[in-house]
Amino acid sequence: MRHGKKINHLGRTASHRKAMLSNMGTSLILHKRISTTLAKAKELKKFVEPLVTRAKEDTTHNRRIAFSYLKSKEAIKALFGEVIEKVGTRPGGYTRIIKTGFRLGDNAEMCIIELVDFNELMLKDAAPAKKTTRRSRRSTGTAESTTASPAPKAAVVVEETPAVEAEIIEETPVAEAEVVEETTTPVAEAATEETPAAETSEEETEEK
């Protein structure tokens, strides 16, 4: 049964356990990753992450509290310096546990515990994949829509407008010619010219 077992004592006394976690925390901050058993890594995670959260506010009080746990000036300098520069923007989850199998001697489950933003291999693998997929989808969609759609519309407008103008220009002279030819003014004038001839013939008959 595990009633009331809230703390994994790791088979050690309290003083031994505190000293061990202090040494492991110092090694993790200085070297950014260490290999240990899974049970120790889970306890180390609970030991280190509150210290990283406290280091976000760089004050003398916080430095003294962190030093009371780690007992190392070099670890405090690294924690409030390079570690916070990379990990400080996170709201939590500063460490990562990666299982590596079982130990040969006693078959204990082994793992690697590391600070998240210091694994350059994972950052390189994750970043380009997101960028390439987003760029390819956006670029292909916008390129096809911008190049293909406006071309036929512009061609139709350019081809149709000259045809309409040509029809208007060709039809206007024909209409004017028809109007000029249909005028009957010369015919009327010819009729008026014939009237004097008729009058002369009537006068000649009267004289006879």
C-alpha cells in the first residue's frame, strides 16, 4: 500500500536526499542536461522548477533563497543569467524528461532531464517544418489567384471595345449617304422648270 506516501524518499535520509538534489540541480543548471534514473529526475524536476520561477525576478532576496538550495555561486550566476534569458519567457515547464531505456545492472529505468530551450537539435527540427508548410500553402494560393484571374478579364475588355467603335464609325457614313440620296429637292426643281414650257404652249395656241 502507498497510503500517505506523498514524497519519494529515494531510499535515503532527509539530509542525504537534500544534498543529492542540490548537487543534481547544480549540475543541471551548469551543464543543461544530465542522465539519471526516472525516479530521481521526477524529484529533481520538482526541486529545480520553483527556483527558475523565482529567478525571473532578480533581487537579492531571491538570490539568497536560491543559494540556500543550490549551495553554489556558479550555479546562481548561471541561473540568473543565461538560463533566464532563454527559459524566462515560459509560464512553466522549464525541464524535459526523455526516457532512454533500462540500466543493465539493476534494470532501473533511465532517462535524460534537460532544460527545454537549450536543446538546439529539437529547435532546429521543429522550426523549419512549420515555416515551410505555411509558406508553401500561402504562396501557391496567392500566386495562382493573382496571376490567373485578372488576365482573361483584361483581354476581353481590350478586344471588345475596338469592335464596338468600328461598328459605330462604319454605320454613320452610310446613314448620311442615305439621307442625302433620298432628298427630292432636284426633282421638285425639275418640275418647276417644266412649268414655263407648258405656259408657252398655251400662249401659242391663243395667238393662232
